[in-house]
Amino acid sequence: MQYSFVTLAKAAALFATIFAALIVFIWGPSAERVEAQRGGAAIYSQNCARCHGSDGRAQTQKGRQTKAVDLTSDDWTPDTDHDARRVANGKGSMPPFKNKLTQAEINAVVQYIRRFKR
Ligand code: HEC
């Protein structure tokens, strides 16, 4: 059987289109990936900074009121599992975030707050 050049070119173009669509489908921005890329910074400033402060020192009015933990302090040691549970379930005057943030967002913000210890 003989294929004309045009037929082959069309087939190649079709393949390339399907391939590209597949790549976008597999690697495209899933909600979770977008969250992870957005990173903990935005999540922290929207949900945590009003108590823990944008510098982690918890010296905001709300932070002093609720006696929020100073995330720069030697008295606080980051612990990924413990912190993720704390953020999800809250404690005392810290509200639970499990209905507000996805698990991926909680993990991202728990990683983010480690920077205050540096
Ligand atoms: C309404 C104020 C408030 C907000 C908002 C808040 N926190 Fe807290 N946070 C607290 C208080 C108060 C504590 C101390 C709780 C206790 O031990 O009684 C605390 C404790 C913590 C601790 C220490 C937990 C431990 O036991 O070592 C971490 C980590 C933490 N918060 C992270 C976060 C993160 C991340 C966010 C945002 C998703 C957040 N907090 C939002 C008030 C707040």
C-alpha cells in the first residue's frame, strides 16, 4: 500500500495533537499541584498570620489575646505529624482547619512554618 506524503503528514499531526493532549492531561495543573506550587506562604498569610504573625512571633493583637505559640521560639520544635494534626484539629483557642484546608494545604503550611526557626 502506498501513502501519500500528505496522508502521512496528517497522521503525524494527529499523533502529535493526541500526544500533547495526553501530556497536558497527565501533567496538567491538578488542584493539588497548584496548591503545592502556591506554597505555604499564601496559606499561612491567609489563615495563620493573624495569630502567629507574619514573622511567626505571635505578637499580633490576636496572637497575644489567644497566647498563640511563638513559632520562632526554642520552646517550640517543629514536628511534621504532630503539627499537621494540630492544624487539622486545632487546640484550645487555635481553630481546627480540617474543613477549611485540604490535607495538601495543611502539609504545605506545616513545611512553611519551619522557616521561622532559622
Ligand atoms: C485564632 C488564633 C490562631 C490561628 C488562626 C492559628 N493558630 Fe496556631 N496556635 C494558636 C494557639 C492559641 C496555639 C496554642 C494552642 C495550645 O497549645 O493551647 C497555637 C499553636 C500552634 C502550633 C504549636 C502546636 C504544638 O502543640 O506544638 C502550631 C504548629 C500552630 N499553632 C500552627 C498554626 C498554623 C499553621 C496555623 C494556620 C493554618 C495556625 N496555627 C492558626 C492560635 C492560632
